[in-house]
Amino acid sequence: MPTLMIQGTTSDAGKSTVVAGLCRVLARRGVSVAPFKPQNMALNSAVTVDGGEIGRSTALQALAAGVEPHSDMNPVLLKPESDRGAQVILRGRVHGHLDALDYHAYKRTARESVLAAWQALSARYDVIVAEGAGSPAEINLRANDIANMGFAEMVDCPVVLVGDIDRGGVFAQLVGTLELLSESERSRTRGFIVNRFRGDISLLEPGLDWLTERTGKPVFGTLPYLQGLLLDAEDSIGRIGRVGPGATLKVVVPALPRISNHNDFDPLRLHPQVDLSFVGPHQVGPGRAIPPADLIILPGSKSTRSDLAWLRAQGWEEAIQRHLRYGGRVLGICGGLQMLGRAVHDPDGLEGPAGSTPGLGLLEFETRMVAGKQLRNVSGRLLREGVPIAGYEIHNGVSEGPALARPLLELQGRPDGAESADGQVMGTYLHGLFDRPEACVALLARCGLEAQGSAVDYQAHRQQELDRLADCLEANLDMAAIERLLEC
Ligand SMILES: NC(=O)CC[C@H](N)C(=O)O
């Protein structure tokens, strides 16, 4: 089965973007193509058609390929819950926690899952564009690798290596990575892509010629730095966003250590009237208050109780109360909603040590973490305005209490979330709630924003960005040579 794997010399070299771009280029040429990421470590995930969970960047690549995201596209997803522990998702379903699993047995199962998922995808699509993780030159992680060369060797596919010239040292990155590979890994590496180039290409060309001479491998192309490209981030909170002169609504999101699905905020990054900032202690200084805002959004969290403790340790519980006293709004999404209640109970220790943590007490309800993750794509409406809203749910928590009798939304015919009687505090389990322009406008209007023109249609924006990316790949990569790699 034709599979091409894109690996990078570092994390964030642009692998996900190149895979998304290649998926879109191939799909536009009528090829039946699917993305594949054997192993990902990320807290941004998406719900798949088969009711599972995969990394968000892979789901975006599926969108680029014009196919439905499926659990087989990212068979191993590691969701860190602390600096040491991570939840292991295999083929979309929770398998256990890394620290509680026998490592060797887990490695074997993970490898089997990767192979089975790749075989299942191969039966459904003509071409697979796979993405590595981090760099293949992490020699300490080489044994039993499934994320990079271990996968490429297992399925015997060619590899293209992406280096990021923007951070400097791209020749050392590419040559050094090749140097650290085994003979067979080196020979399956068919060439390079230089990513994020700004400047005069003629100044780079002698370096590219040298690279080919030195390694015997072609450079398939140099991709320019694509200004403002905003596609669903894999995990880290990117800095892209624009704060123009018309940005009158100030929205602050605490950058929780286990923030999850922060893609929720991408439509706000693009909104011309919104000034969005993620704040952590580094931005405001330890012990300092959250900057003044119209709206504070408590985001999703992989570990609600420990992130709540972190929020308190920053002194931000008082800051939120003060913000409310001055008439500000607070919105909680999923883990953030759970924080707004009276307590969060985790009797079985699903997200960390077993126990209970008092919530911020801004809404009358309590949450219990229950085994069996709730994963679903949902749609419904924002109750007060009646406007349509859609997104997805990913959580273990089940919330109960009188505040839920005043729901924020109706989803699939059932009530969801809550809002306080004065409307200042709102919460929902729905991720992706700003993606639809009408819902985005209505939610921001509640915070005092008078819409000028319509909000960004984020779904349409994603499609346009994928086309812009694909145009860029077609213009700058030797696509004929890349397609030849897929024919072998
Ligand atoms: N997506 C989330 O924010 C999840 C919240 C919480 N960790 C739960 O599982 O219930």
C-alpha cells in the first residue's frame, strides 16, 4: 500500500502542516488519501466517526483529505495528565495510564494497534500520508519505536525529512539527523523539505546544492513562511492571532498546565473585535492578578482538580471574584465548567490522586469523574437566543445540581451547562462553541460586544487555509517527484 511518511528534524518543524497540505493537494487531484499519525502526544483531540478520539491535527488532515476522521488515523494518542503520567488511547479508546502499565507489554500492544490501524486504513484508501512525531534521531527512544522510523521500517515506506530553517541550523538539522539513522533508515529517507523560509531563495540555493551533494538526496522544495497560517494546533498554544485597532472586547484565558482543546479559541484569535490572550504566571508574574478583561474563559482541562489547584496557587480565584464584582463575565468550557461548580470529585483517581477538590462555587452543582469517557459530536442551540451551535464533547465528568436547571444550551434535545441568574457566569461541556458565526456573535454579545459585520466562519476559514497551504505546496514542491515516491 503506498504510504509516504513525513518526519521532522525537531518538534514543530512543520510536519503536520506539510501532511495536511499534501492531503489537500492529493485530494484535489482526485486521489483517495488518508492521514496517519502512528503516535501522538497531545491534549487537543477530536471525536471520530466511530466514536473514538484522535489528535486534532490528524483530524484536520482528514478534513484536508476530504474524509471523515477515524480512530485508525491516530492509533496511539498519549494525553499527559502530569509531568510523568499520561492517559493512553489506543485506536480511539482509553487503554490505561502509562505509569500503571507494564511498559514492555504496552509497547507490544501499541505496536500491534499501529499495524492493525494502518492495515485497516490501507484497505479503505489508495494512499496514506503518515506523520512522524518529534524527531527520528532521538536515539534513546529508538528501541521499539513506533512513532518514526520504527513505523517506516515496519511498513517499509519512504520518508521525507522536514527541517525548519526559521530556527536556524537547518543544514545541521538535516545532515545530523541522517547521520544518526541506521543504514536502512537512511536509505528510506528519500529527500528533504526546507520549511518556513523567508528571504531571497537565490541565497539559499548554494546551500541546497551542497546538501544534495553531501547526502546524495534531493531537496523536494523550500516552503515559504506562510504568514498568519492558522490551522488547528497539535498541542502547544501558538502565538498567531491579530489584535487590530477594532479589538474592543478583551478576553483572557488562563493557560492551565493541562489545558485541553484550546483550538476552541481559534475563532476568537481571528475575530477583529476580540483581543484574546492566554495568560500564565510568565505573562503576569507570580502572584500577580489576571489582567482586566471583559470575559474570562476557563478552558478545558485534562486534569480539572490539579489545574484548579494551580489556578488558586496563582491567586486567580480572588481575581475571578473581583472580575465578577466589577461586572465581568466568566465562561467555563468542559473542565472549566467543572471548576465553576461547588466541587469536583474523583473517587477513583481517574485524573490524578483520588479525592475531592472544592470548586470556585460560582454555580450550584458538583461534578464526579466517572470511568467511560463521553465522546460525541453534537449540535443544538444556544437557549436564550435560539441560534444553532455545534461541536463535540470529550469528558469523564458528570455534573449534577440545581444550577443545571438553568441550562446554557440544548444539545441533541437535552440540556447542557448552566448560566447564573444574572447571566454573568456561564458554562458548557461543548467544545468548538465559537466555530459557528451566529453562536460566536451571540455569545460575545452577552459579554457586551456589538457585532460589526459577522464573526469569522471558522469552518469556512479552515477550508480556505487548507487550500492556501495546498497552493503553496503545489507552487514550491516537486510534486511529481513526491507522487513518484507513492508509486513504489
Ligand atoms: N475536555 C475536558 O475539559 C475534560 C474535563 C475533565 N478532565 C473530564 O474528563 O471530565
